[in-house]
Amino acid sequence: MTRLTRIGIIGCGSHAVQNLYPCFRLAVHNPPEILGAAIGDLAEGGAIGDLVACCDIDEERATRCARDFGIPRVYTNHRQMLEQEDLDGVIVAMHPRIQPAVAIDCLQAGLDVFVEKPPAQTVDDCIALQEAAAKAGRNVMVGFMKRFSEPYQRALAIAQRPEFGPLTAYEGRWTFGTYPPRSVYDFLNGFGCHHLDLARFFGGDVKWVMAARASQMPGDTHEWTPSALDLPVVGSAWRDMSALVEGREPPQEEAWACLVGFESGAIGTLQLNCLERLNERVVLTGHRSVVFVDGWRRVTAWIDGAETPEIWEPSDQLPLDALDPRHLHGFAGEIRHFVECVRDRKRPDVTIDDGLAAIRFELAIKRSVAENRPVDL
């Protein structure tokens, strides 16, 4: 029997437990009851990997995670896990403030690494990750799971048809209710990065950006440096750090509007805010053709000359693993892709280079607001 690819995960916070750990059963272990046409190519070859260890500084949380997902060994020190386990790859799901150093330890141990988005808070930390990967001869994949989600994969396939014509205009809109204080996560870095990457996924490299910002935050100073509160990053950053800062710093309530120029000559707009309910929309415009993705779910395409639109949305009435939202939204696809790349020693489709590009895009937006001018990337 071929040896399964052995994976360890560092981080047992709420995001990892809700979205990453379950994907091993959904997309890596491939239980027999869902093999076949229901999930298409995803089922090919059966199980390809095994989740053999998890690690978190909170031992109770790590133990609970191991129990829930059938993980045989638990660690509270990631270096100990790296020394004692015979691993092929590691998934690092931590706060971007501390994630780079941990990922570099994994690379130096000779392992391929998956890091959650954003890979870091700064360009320097991203470059350090990039250099460590090159020195170790290993790959770093970044968890921009929207690239792997079915609605956006379908939209891209439509936009790449010859009859669609070249992409000329791009529109992205993503909204979120009140976001935690900036000392917990920076809205544009920690959340908006998804749509900064998605713009590059559809439109290619960004050439320039002109941005504006409006805020409803009490006492907002328009400063985007980390807070002097210097909060410790423990457990689930979203929950635990938010509790630590509650009452000491206002939540983020802001909107960003960006006009974007792509290297291809296409133009785009981005509107990102944490002022309303969670929602998103993407529109791709070609030559007399357009495709809309509404609510990260429904895909509607009008192709030049067609009298009726092409419409797709998931038929998910039955409670099948293949129809789990983690498949639809790309979490299962990104985890499967990472394990396959580790197994085959292949460069992932989304790398630390893309993570660095997203952070440079973010900083260009902030600089444009600060200086009230277009900024070249």
C-alpha cells in the first residue's frame, strides 16, 4: 500500500476547527460513501493523506480538536511536533502577526507549508517567508480558498471562453458586519485580502490603484499601524483577542472604494466595508458579454448573441458530504490541492508570491488614501 502523505496542523482556533480540519474527511480521506460522480474528480484515487498531529498552545483546545477529528497525537509546542513527527507537510493557521515565524520553522524542518490568509501583516514578513521557502527548496501555499470555490471557478471558465472576449471591466463588492478592533485584525489585511487576491485571480497583476476611505469609528485617526495595546495572540484570535480588547478600542466600521488598473489594460472597482451584513458580488465584463456571481453562490452569464442567460447555482437539498459548503466555498479544494502538491512535490497554484502581491496591493490602497493620489504597484 502506498504511504499516505502525513500532515500536521498548527492552530486549533475557531476558523481551523470549523473550516480546515473537517476538510480532511471531506476531501483528503474520501470516505467510500461519497466516492464517484457526486464529487467528480475530487474522488479520484481515494485517500491521499492523513492528519497525524495537531498543535496549539492551549492544551485543552488541542485535545478537544484531536478528539473531535480523530487525530492521534497532540502537542502544545510546534517545534516538538516537528522534531517528533515524521511529517511531509504542515498547515499553519494562526494570527498573521505570529504565523510567519512558525511557518519558517516548518520550512527549515524541510516541510512544505500551507499558511492561512493573510500570510503576514507586513511585506518584510512575507519576503522572509519567500526567502525561507527558496532556501529550503520547499513550497508555501496561501489559503486564498475563494480561488478554489465552485462559483468563482465556473465564472472564470466562462470568462475564458473565446466568445466572451477579453476581460475589460471587473467589479468586486464584499461586506461584513462590524469588524473587531484593529489591534485584533486589520480589516483590509485580515478580511479584505480575499477580494484583493480575487481581483488578481480574475484580472491578473494590478498596475495601479486609486482609493478612498470613509469611517464610522469613534475617534478614528486614519492610522493603520498596529495598536499600542500589544495584545498577546492566544487561542482563537477572533474570539479571545476580541474579549481582551473589549471596551478599550472601538470595532472597525469603515468602507474602502478602489479604482484599479490591471497590467492587461482592464479596469476594475472594489468596494469593501464592515458596515452592513455579510454579502459579496463579483461581475466580469468581456465583449458584449458579462458574468455575475451573487452571494458567492449563484452564477449568471449573458453571452453575446444569446437570448437567455446561463444560470448555475448548487443543488444542495440533500445532506451529502459532496454538497457541504466547504466544497462549494473552496476550503475542501484548497486542502486537497495542498496535500496533492506535497505528495507530488509540485508547486501550488497559489503561493507566497500571491500572498505578497495581496499585501502590496493592500499597502498601495492605504497609501493612495493617505496621499490622495493614484499609486503604482
